[in-house]
Amino acid sequence: MTFIEQLKTKGFNPKNEILSGFTVALALVPEAVAFSIIANVNPLIGLYTAFIIGLITSIIGGRPGMISGATGAIAVVVVSLVARHGVEYLFTAVVLMGVIQIIIGLFKLGKFIRLVPHPVIFGFLNGLAVIIFTSQFGHFKTIPEAGEASWLQGTPLWIMIGFAVLTMAIIHFLPKLTKAFPSSLAAILVVSAIVIYFNIDTRTVGDIASISGGFPEFHLPSVPLNFETIQIVLPYSIIMALVGLIESLLTLSVIDEMTETRGSGNKEAIGQGVANLVNGFFGGMGGCAMIGQSIINVSSGGKFRLSGIVAAISLLIFILFGSGLIEQVPLAALAGLMFMVAIGTFEWTSLRIFRKVPITDVIVMVLVAGVTIVFHNLAVAVLIGVVISALAFAWENAKRIRARKHIDENGYKHYEIYGPLFFGSTAVFNDKFDVQNDPEHIIIDFAESRVADHSAIEALNKITERYAKAGKKVHLRHLSKDCLRLLDNAKAIVEVNYFEDPRYKVVSDKAQPTV
């Protein structure tokens, strides 16, 4: 069986891949231009970024079918850097951003995306859906040469709304008739043909900015090579690297779920790092995975690397040769496409499960979505969600520790502990013991428990001291190997007695599959 035949057995369809990639390229143009404007850089910088990052991550990234490019999450971070120090420092920060992401990938830290709970992912998707939806409203406004943006009025507004609705209708209903052609591309082509053929006066891509340009050129950032430059760009580079990876790895998880396949988080981190490293040396603004374009790609049939490669190359062709034609594409068509992406991105099931999940999960979903919408800071939103979920988990487990008690034939009192002993459960653990009325020998059995952290060790030390003052002795039994290691390492601060027990295997980091 040839390589192509093997791909076909996995659902590879070259036609769908190419058409899907072309559709994504059309959707990338206004997004890249808009993010460039947000970052206060030339629109071509955003387009070059989308081409370079999209091409490299499609070739060596960890998730076939996922689209990367210039993003609003990165653009928001670099605004102040460009304003204070200029675009050359931005290029330097992007290079350093790439290096940081490569290091994260090489140390296999991408696996920590598993720590992100499902309610956080729901909140992340819902927040992004609202951002994608509301960001399209800018296409329905006009910006005079001097003054603030204002809504279109009268006929121009109704034309925009009409074409946006027509685009959405084609995307929704065409798949019910045929799936031989991507509905998103069909909608853009139909609306563009109507506008061009009938010479209808409406806003087009060319009204935002010209996308005509040459091939991106190699460029060493013109900044002093000294410690002061590192001090300036390093904070931005760290934030950009983390924001980019968080958005990329969460997008990877979403695409995994849509395609029922599994990508590699660590490989994606390295791919993003290499892409941004190269991007910085070719005058790019930095970027990461784009959930909207990734969903367009997968929904249009692009699930392999070819679709991303086609999207990147098509974007470069637009810049080099097709700017005149692409600039005639109506913004209403692209706005309608992104409206449908936003509707598809929103996790409507999350609204139906509000009364079926713990209140903390609901709070996490709403809070993450709210922070994402208000501050456009995905890293902070996800971090807040993870912290709240972790604290809620710790609180619930703290309440679950319990002890079964009995006295054996030798007069020893046994405390069989159930549930983890950690910082959150130490107070409840200490309340389980009756020091004054217990016999001379106490056995604390950890067959169904674990000594998890330093707080747990300190709790054991305190309970031992309390019994010692009463002239009684504590013995520990059935400690797992890692618990024994914790106690051995803490000999300087704790003195406890434990029986020689058989070794119990615990799940180690090496036993877990890497991403």
C-alpha cells in the first residue's frame, strides 16, 4: 500500500484539503490586517506573520488541520512594546518568544495542558466565541479621515447586513444539499460574484488596507545587543510565549475533540517556537493557533497538514499576485463567515448543564468567559479558572478524609485513614485522634491514604508530639514508596516511627503517556 493510499484510508481527500485551505486563506486576510492595526504595525507585517507561522506549524506542528497565524491575543500584548520602543524591539521579542516556546516543548511541559479542567475549556470557547462575534461589528462601521468610527447608515448598512445574512444562509443550508464543495468558500465566492458583477457599492477588504507586497525578506532586528535590550523584551516575550502556547494547546484540544484524533502538545510547542523564531527574523509580529480559522478548516474538510500548507501558500500568492482581486472581496461575506464560526465555537451544551454540574464549575465557566471577553487575556482567564478549580477540588477532598478505628488483641489502637492527607485536610485529620483516652501504642494505617505534601508531614509530626507528651507512641503503617521518601527527606524536621511495609507502586510521571 502506497503512502497516498494509506492517507486515503484515514479519510484524506486532496480536493477538500485544497479548497479548505483556500477558504481559510481568504478568512485570514482581514483578521491579519485587523490584528496588525491593533498592534500599531504595518498590515503587511500581520500578513507575513500569518504566512510564515501558518506554513511552519502546518509542516512540523503537533496538530494536523490546525491553523496558526497572527492573533489578537498576541497583538494586545505587544501594543505597549511597539508604542514605547518601536517595531524593531517587537521583532526581537518575537525571536525570544520562539526560543522560550522551543524550550518548553523540549522539556515536555506541554503535557500540563491536561491540568486545565473542562469547565475552563468551556469558558475559554464561549469567551472566544463572543469575541469573534463582536469583533465583526467593526466591519459595519465607517472610519472617516478625522474622527471616531460610526455605524453605517441607511442603504450601505442594509446591504452589509443582507450580504452577511446571505453568506450565513449559504454556509448553513448548502451542506444539506451537497458536501462536494466547502460551503464557506461557496458563500464567499457567490457573494463576491454578486457584488463584483452588479458593481454594488459596499465595503471590501481593500477598504481596510492594501495587501499588495513582495516576498518577506530576512531581517536582523536593529537593536543594541546588550543586557538592557533583554530587560526590555524579556517580560513581553515570556507573556507572548505563554499566551501563545495556552491558546494553541487549548485549540489543539478542541480540534482533537472535533476530529476524534489526538495531537502532540509538546510537538506543537516546538513547532510554534520554531515558527515564531523564524518569524522574528523575517519581520513578523508573533502569533499562535487561531481557533476560528481552525474550526473553518476542519468544518470544510481540512483535517491534514496539506490544508494548512495550502492556506499559507495561498495567502502569500494573494500578497504577491492576487491583491487586486482579493481586495474586492466584500467584508460582509467574511463577517458572515466569522459569525457562523462564532456560533459554532460557542459551547451551547454548557448552558444546558448549568443545573446539572457543581456550582463551582458554573462559576468557573462564567468567570473564564467573562475575563476573556473583557480583558482579551486568555492566559489570565485560564489561570484564574485553573486556580479556582484546584481550590474547589482541594476543599472537596479536604472534607473527605476519615478514620476507621478499632483496638486489636494486643491493645494497639488502629486508625485506618481514608482519603489524601494534604494541606487542606490536616485540620480534619488532627481532629480524628483522642490522645488523652487512647492506649499506649497507636497505629495509623495509610493503606487507603497518601501523605501528599509538607503540610501532611508536619501534621504527622504534630500528632506524634502530642502522643509523646502523653507518654504514648505512634506507628505508621502501609506508607507507599513516595510517602516514605517524603518522610526520609524530612528527617530534620520530623521524627516518626513506621513499620517495615511492602512497597506499593504509585503512578509516576513516566507512566503517563506524553502528548
